[in-house]
Amino acid sequence: MPAAPSSAIIDPNQETLHQTPRIMGILPNFTAVDSNTYLPRLFTGEKFSIAAHDSVDYSSFLLVAVLAGKGLYSNTIPAFGTGAAGFRRYYWREFTDQVSGTFFTEAILPTLTHEDPRYYTLGKNGFFKRASYAFSRSFITRNDRGTDEFNISEIGGNASEAALSNLYYPASERGFGKSAKNFATQMIITAGANVLKEFWPDIRKNVFRMKEDESSPRQ
């Protein structure tokens, strides 16, 4: 992902624990913004660049492989069969789910709604306040003007991905019920990811005892 604009403003009166590009050195964390940091709006090309970067990150291919392997092992969709051919059928569909969901929520819908796909960390006010805030960001987001609004991008993007999957999954996996389950799963994953992003700097400092890099803040 392109580096954050150099014009980012950090409030000097608040202690800031910095986000890192990856969580535990593996999971992508490119859209998390340090607390007390104010960034310029993202333009359309930048939103699509973020989505493309997240989609082709090596961790995405690994995660899709794990999900495909899990589906194959548990025979989640019998129509896909078994063996290498079955794994391929699971893999390309899981990968399509991941890429379409990423582009819908981080690029296409944010461009149309003028919303910011980045996660702005709260970083203070106690565990429950921060956890509630992180969960709420699945439904509330910052727009390009810097104010909060209903998160059309996340909700509409996940709904779009769930609807699109009806085009390439077997008949047994299509329909309103399956799409609703897919949508709910994606919303839960988003909420969990936000909570992890919110507390990652604290986990990094207090659990893994990693020191902050004072010379080069992430944002």
C-alpha cells in the first residue's frame, strides 16, 4: 500500500501506541490508523490501490488455501468433490469471495459513497469503551469530509459480495438463506478484525514486550 501522506497530523498531547503494517508479522494491517492521527482524504485511485494491495498480499493466498483445505477436509460442499480437483474448486471460489469483498468494501462502495475505508483507532478510554467502538465501526465510518456516518461501504459491500457468490457456487449454496449467512459471517469477521486492530498496539507492547520505534511512526 502506498505510504500514508506526509501531512498526517499527530496530537502531541496524547500518547500514541503505533500500529504496524502487519499483526504478528503476518496479518495485513495496512488500513489501521494510529490513534490521535488525522489523515487527508483518500482519492479514488488510492482506495483502489489499497484494495488491490490487500487482495494480492501473500497472506491472502495463504488464508484462502487454509479455508479451501478446511472445506475439502470437512466436505462442506459435496458437489466440489475430493482430491486436487476438489481443492481447486474450493480455492478459486474462496479467492473470488475474498477479492470481491475487498474491492466492494475498500474501493467500489467507498468511492461511490465518499467514505474512508481505513480504521481509525480510538486508543484510549478503557477496554470496554474501545471494544464497543471497534465493534461499532462495522456500522459507522468516517467519510471523506472527516465526519462519521452510517457505514454503507462495509454493509453494502459485504451484501454485494454475498449476492455475487450466487453466480459461481452450486445451486445448493445459493439463495437468500445462504447469502444472509454469508453476509452475517463477513460482518462478524469485520467486527473481530476491528477489535484486533484496536488492541494490537497494546498487545504488541504489553504481551509481546515489543518496543515502539520512536524514530519512524507508522502513519
